[in-house]
Amino acid sequence: MLVNGSKDLILIGYTDSDFQTDKDARKSTLGSVFTLNEAAVVWKSIKQSCIADSTMEAGYVAACEASKEAIWLKKFLTDLEVVPNMHLPITLYYDNSGAVPNS
């Protein structure tokens, strides 16, 4: 990875989930994407390992999984020493108004 210029490289995460779309296993799906200056660098969409009892719980699980991914990604980029401003916080956006107050 080649990094030139004076613009800060900003890492941002986005995550969302659905609620029990797999009717047989009753599992929800979560998805997340992380961008570095608006370019996607990591993304995934997987079935949650647990069975969520509500939309709020599915969103909370998705936010927790994305937070773990953000911590790993920040450590990885710090260890590579190619992103000079990894001391900045990572912003994580997720669309679940019920889960936000319970986070």
C-alpha cells in the first residue's frame, strides 16, 4: 500500500442487520463495511451465530461484531505502519434506533 499526500486517512465503519430472515434456523444476518477515505477495504455479510429475540438485539449483536472488527482492523493498520493517523477514533455507524440507547 502506498500512501502519499497530506490528507488524513480516515477509517469509518458501517453495519446493519435484519431480523430472522432465515426462518428455518431463526437466525438474523449482519453486514458491515469499513472504508478508508471512502474506499471499501473490509466487508462481510454473515448469519449471526446466536438467535436474536428482537430487531434491537440483532442490531446490538451486529454492532458488537463490527466493533470487534474495527479493533482488529485498527491494530492491523497500526502494525503495518502505513496509516500515520491510526490514533484517531474509528466512527461506526449503524441503523438501529432501539439498540443505540442500550449500547
